[in-house]
Amino acid sequence: MCGVFVHALEKVLQTVIGDSSTDEAREAENLLKEVDWQYLDGEIPVAISQSKDGLGRISTIVQAMKEFSHPGSKVKTFHDLNKIIETTITVASNEWKYCAQIEKQLAPDLPQVCCLADEIGQVFLNILVNAAHAIAGNNPDDKTRGTITIATRLDREHVEICIGDNGAGIPENIRERIYDPFFTTKAVGKGTGQGLAIAHNVIVEKHAGTISCVSEVDRGTVFTLRLPIESTATDSRGEEMETA
Ligand SMILES: Nc1ncnc2c1ncn2[C@@H]1O[C@H](COP(=O)(O)OP(=O)(O)OP(=O)(O)O)[C@@H](O)[C@H]1O
Ligand SMILES: [Mg+2]
């Protein structure tokens, strides 16, 4: 469980902070020595306005992170999955915004689902980050952005969530292994191979749901999650879990 938490925290921090560089600070210091004050007179108001926009975005992300990082409940309660998806999209924005646009088709009449909200949010985050990586990795030099689609719908006693991308796709010879713990095709530091193992555990073991994937190399991938609205799932040790 601790591993799951560390992975979650690492993922959220990676997605929000992104890469930082001390070179930029040094460059700024050098620039200060050759200040053109007239130029600054015009630029400073623009910079302040952009900073305000940036602060607004930071505030949205902090709000989303607060929702994301509250101490995880072990008791299932009813939650709006569309709202969890919106929060996840905000938290992960640093991962997808440079390489993809997001198209949402969220059913407005989706019933609330009895679930462990923080763990379900973690699953959405893992699959969304994978989608962004698949798009960015497929065509690193192409400036045209890919598309990530996220759809929800009601299907009798289940809610279905589809997360698709038009990225690299998953070669057939590795498709069987993608849910294995620590299976990764990513470079060291980019992936640990835990994302889909956690997703499988949360969806199948903890919520009695299903997770499946359809993929075509160079065309893209769609992950489909199905969750029962009322869950009487057992946990990974086979014990029945509490519901509120
Ligand atoms: N949407 C996708 N498109 C293409 N390949 C994918 C996609 N999702 C998963 N994969 C493949 O499945 C592998 C396992 O995914 P998983 O999320 O478990 O680990 P990871 O992304 O490599 O690392 P981590 O999630 O721990 O950072 C990935 O390395 C990648 O090869
Ligand atoms: Mg992953």
C-alpha cells in the first residue's frame, strides 16, 4: 500500500512540477546586467498580466491537488466519476498540454458510483499519463498535437469509462504483460511499470470491475474500465470491503 502511495505522490509531483532548470536562473542574472529599461517599460505590464493568468492556473491546480491528496478513505462511498475525471485532467495538465488536446464526452446523467475515490483518481491519472506518453513518444518532432478522448456512459448496473489516445499503440507481443508489476518499455526515470498494475488491482480486485484494452500500432489505444455502481468487492486478500 505504501508503494502505491509513493507512486501516486511521485506521479502527481512529476506531472505538476515538470522539469526545472537552474540554467534559466543564471541566464536571467546575466540579462539583468544588460537591462534595456525602455523595453521593460512596455513588457512589465504584459508580464504582470500573464503572471496573474498563471497564478489563476496554479490556484486551479492546487485546488485539484487538494482534492487528489486528501487522506485516502478505506470505506467506499458514492462519488461523481465525471468530477474525478475533471480533477485528474487538471492535475495531469503538465503531462498532456504540450502534446495533446483532450476531448471529453462525459455523460451528464451519470449516476454516482460506490468507490474508493482517491484510488479511482489514481487509476485515471495513470492511464491519462500513459496516453500522453504514447502520443509524445510516437512523434517527438511533430508539432501537431495528438488527441486524448475521455468518455463516460451508463450501461445498466455499470458505469463505463473509455480513455483513448492516437499515440504509438501497444505491440501485440507485449499486450499480455502490460498489467504485470514493473513491466515497462520506458526509459529509466520515465516509467517504473507500476501504473497499470495498480489500475488492475484497484479496478478488478477492489471494485469487482473490469479493465480491457484495444490497441493498434501507430494508430492508438483505448482503455475501457467498467465499474459496478453498487460495489460489494473484495480486497486483494479476498476479504469483503466495507461500504458506507
Ligand atoms: N496508452 C498506451 N499506449 C501505448 N503503450 C502503452 C499505453 N499504456 C501503457 N502502455 C505500455 O504499457 C507499459 C506499462 O504501463 P504502466 O503504466 O504499467 O507502466 P509505465 O507507464 O511504463 O510506468 P509508470 O506508470 O509506473 O510510470 C508501458 O511501459 C507501455 O509500454
Ligand atoms: Mg504508466
